[in-house]
Amino acid sequence: MSNLSTRADDILRCARSLIARGGYNSFSYADISKVVGIRTASIHHHFPGKADLVRTLVAQYREEAAAGIAQLEQAVPDPYDRLRAYLGYWEGCFATMEDPFCVCALLAGESPVLPEAVAVEVRAHFRMLSDWLASVLEQGAAQGRLRLAGTAKGDAELLMAAVHGAMLSARAYGDPAAFGAVTRPLLERIAV
């Protein structure tokens, strides 16, 4: 890997961390410069503007999420267990505080002020996640493992909103256990 791509990766990692702490408007290139140890001009070389940086970050995040979902699909054949593993992933992130918040969920809260290029990527993430959850719910209902309250698509949106809401609750209360307190009963309610 070249030094240039390593610098870009360092910038992206730093931006991800700063967004996870405070959102889109909470940081500047000067903040990244201090953390990464490079001049702001070097950041502009890789990402001409903040929208370019965050759009690239969200696209990368979406690729990581898609790869994680594909891995989950292969490793966990049962739809109920797949949902449990998905929720367990996030619960584990909160427990270790390693990556305790979905970057796209944070950015979605700022949608009215996001540059359109970033908002497009965030919406694409939500669509991908909703489609996947709907497919898991459909499979689970067809196999008699999960109970739908409405349509698979509608229930997927409810589940996704509950997961992101649980993230907010855990953050608001400063209590990682709040995430599981919301999501575990939800999963129990849809299990057959």
C-alpha cells in the first residue's frame, strides 16, 4: 500500500471517529490535521472539501456494512439467529465502546444540513439495511421462525428505527446496557 493511500485511510479513520463523537458539523480539517499529524493542505489533496471526505467515508462505511451482512448471511442460516447476531454485534460495540454508533444514523439526524452528496449516501445505506432486514423477516416468516406485525418492509423499518433509537438511548443514558434493554424484548416479540 502506498503512503498516499495510507494517509487517506488515516484521514478517513479520524473523520469517522470525529463524526461518531459529534456529527458532521463537529469537526474541521484543522481537527483532523492535529490528530493525523499532517497539514490541512494535505487533507485537501486527498479530499478537496469536507463533503468529499464524508461522502467517501459513508460509501466506505456502506461497503463495510454490506460485507458484514454478506458474512452474516453465510455464517448464520437461521433468520431469527441472524437478527440476534446483528443486534448482538451492536450490543458488543456498546459494551466495548469500540464503535458504538452507526455513522449513518448519526448523519441521518443531520440530514437537513448535510450536503446532498452525503445525504444520498446516507439514504442508500438506510435502503440497503432496510432491504436486508426485510429479506430476513420474510425468510423468518416463511420458515415459521418470525412473526410479522405487518409487511416485511414495514416491520424492517420499525426494527431499524428501534435499533437506531436504542443506540440513542444508550448514548443519552450513558449506559451501554440500555441498547440491549430495548432490542432484546423487541426480538422476543417477533420470535415464534
